[in-house]
Amino acid sequence: MKSKWKILIAIVLVLAIGGTFAFVFINKNNQYAAAEEAFSNKNYGEAKEIFTELGSFKDAEEKAKESGLYERYEEGLDLLYNEKYEEAITIFEDLGDFLNSSEKVSYAEQGIVYQKGMAAFEEENYEEALSFFKEVEGFEDADKQAALCEDYLVYNLANDYLASGKYLQAKVKFSQIRSFLDAEELYELAKQYVDYEKAVEDFENGDFAAAFAVFASLGDFEDAKNWKAKSGEPIYAEAVALMDSGEYVAAKEQFLKLADYEDAKEMATKSQNYLDYADAMALYEAGDRYEAYQAFLRLGDFEDAEAMAEQCSAFPTTYAEKQIYTNPKFAYNEVTVRIYTNLKVDEAAYIKIYSQNTLVKAAFFAPGDNYSIGLPAGRYTFKIGYGNQWFGEEDMFGPKGSYSVMRFEDGTSTYLSYFYDYTIHLAVDEGGNVSNQSVSADDF
């Protein structure tokens, strides 16, 4: 009976031991899963701790080591992010060929050089800073910082040139960085100095026109106004001499070079007036009285332009002047046409008599003129123009005149019989037996 009890105890003990093993195994699996979840969530420190506690369970030792490497790598990245490059190098060098640790070492080394460049830049040691930034070309904004250093170097050199009176060199340098700081204003200043020196040189070499133009453009710069006055004197004197000798084109050109100097603008206008006066006289002498009249009017009170304008439009005064044209083929008298005028004091008339398309007679009638015209018998057309200004046979009364053709009972022409006398009263408003048909000056 005793032996059976011992066997029963042994079986119960075995069962008890088996139950404890199952519990432990299940617990480690849960821990392993928790460690893997922490690893996947990049909680590498937590994962490493759990894997380390698991000891030799499954591959926990290798997983703990791997988690440690990732934890160290993340620590290195955090140091890089905070620009603690030397500490980061220590970590990534320890990691060896883990992931891209060697690349991170290279990046951190460039970061150290970049920081040296920034330190030199803050101390305004742009040349040294440039060398550092060039060394890490392509790193972060190193290229931008290098370009900024180059701009500062050019800017400082240009300022040195400007301060030492080397204006041309300063102008060239500032022109390279015109959008940098106040380089545009300094460029303009250097340019003014360069222009000023060149203008002084031109003046000393006798090129007064070139000197004047520059000094005039410089305004209040230095003593440019005094130089402008000095260089303007000989130009003005030469222009006056040209005008006095009748060389008005050359005189005008000289005066125009002087811009607002003295009365140069008025003198340039005067030179042009002489030229315009000469053109008006040429028109007058060529018989283009209306164009000459317009030209003289534009000259206003210049010289005797007003008198010449009046002369262009003056009425003929003598009988000979008024008998403008007689066709020699129609010079014999078979018919007498008496013409009476009833014109206003300032109005005149111009009569042209045609035989078909042949002009037979042309005569001018001033106020109060009454005279007879002898013609051969035949059919004639009478054209009459009126106006208060006379510009000669070609332009007649000008565009303001009125022109018409007489209309008789038998049309725009009428037959004048042998040895008859006919009478025409001009400017009769009512009671006449002849009307008129308006025509243009070209068809008159």
C-alpha cells in the first residue's frame, strides 16, 4: 500500500513541474513580441532592454545587440541634427559599417568645416570663410554662403578703390555686384567721379562740347556747375559767330548742345527762325504765295515776317496787275462785256473766262473796280472767285475763298453775239438773272 502512494506523489510532482514550464515559456514569448513591437516603433532602447532580459531565449541576444546598434545610430542622428558634429563622428565611427554610418561621418566632417566657415564669416574674415565654404561645396547652403563671401570681398575691394580715388576700378567692381547692399548707389557715385574726371580732361584738351554735356548731366556734383559755365562760354561764342555769318544750321546745332545754358534755347530758336524765314522767302519768290503766307505767319513777329505775310496776300493795285491774263488768240474785240462790282470794302473778285476748256481771260477786281472786257463772239463759261486775301494766280484766295461757275438760262456757258454789249453786276444778291454753281479751287 505504501509504494502506491509514492508513485502517486511522483506523478503529481511531474505534473506540477510541467505546468510551471508552460507558464514561463508563454511569458517569454509575450516579452519577445513586445520587444519586436518596440523595435518596429523605433523604441530601440526599450527593445534592447527587453531582449537583454530574455537572455538566450530564441535570438534575443542578437536582437538585443541589433537594437543597441540602432539606438546608437539614432543617437548619432540626433547629434547631427543639433550640429554636434564631433560627438556624432565618435558614435558613427564606433558603428563602423552599420547602415550608412561612414556617410554620416563624412557629413559630420563637412559640418565641422562649414561651422568654421560660419565662424570666420561672423568675424568678417570673408576670404578665410570662402576657403572653408569652397572646401565643402554642395554641403547644405555652403554654395550660397561662398557666393555671399565673394560679394563681400568685391564690395570691400570696391570701397577701398573708391576711398583711395581709384574711381574707374571702383566703378568696375561695383558694377559686378550692383544689387548687393548699397552697391548701386556707390556705383553711381564712382561713375560720377569717372565722368567728372573725363570731362575735365576733355575741357583741357579743347573738346568743350563733350565737357559741357557731361558737366550738365552731373548737376550739383562737386563743382560741376562752375565747369559747365566755363565749358559753355567758348561753345556759345562760336555759335554766335556762326549766326552772324549766316551759317544758321551750324549755329543752331551749337546752341542745342548748350541745353539750358544762358539763352541758348532762345538762340537755337532764332537760328531756326532765320532758316524758316529763308524758306518762306523762297516760296514767295517762287510764286507760292499761300504757302509763303502760312510760313511767314508761323514766324510771328520775327524780323519783318508780319509785313511779308501781308504782302503775300495783298490785292493788286494797278490796272496792269489786275489784268492777269489775256489769251493772244482771243485778243480782238467783237463783243463788249462790262463788269461792275458791288463788293465789300475788304473783299475782291477774280474772274476767269473760258472758251470750252481754253482760258481766254483772267482779271482781278478790287472793291469799286468797274471795267470792260473785249472778246470775240462765241460761247463762253464764266468762273468767279471771291475772298478777302489774294495769293496770286496760282493760289488765288486760298482755301478760305469761295469759287463758282455762272449758270445762265442755257447752262454753265452762254453765247455772246457779234457787236453786242453785255453787262455783269458782281455781288448782286437779288434780282439777277444769273445764278452760280460752287466748285472747288482745283476745278476753278
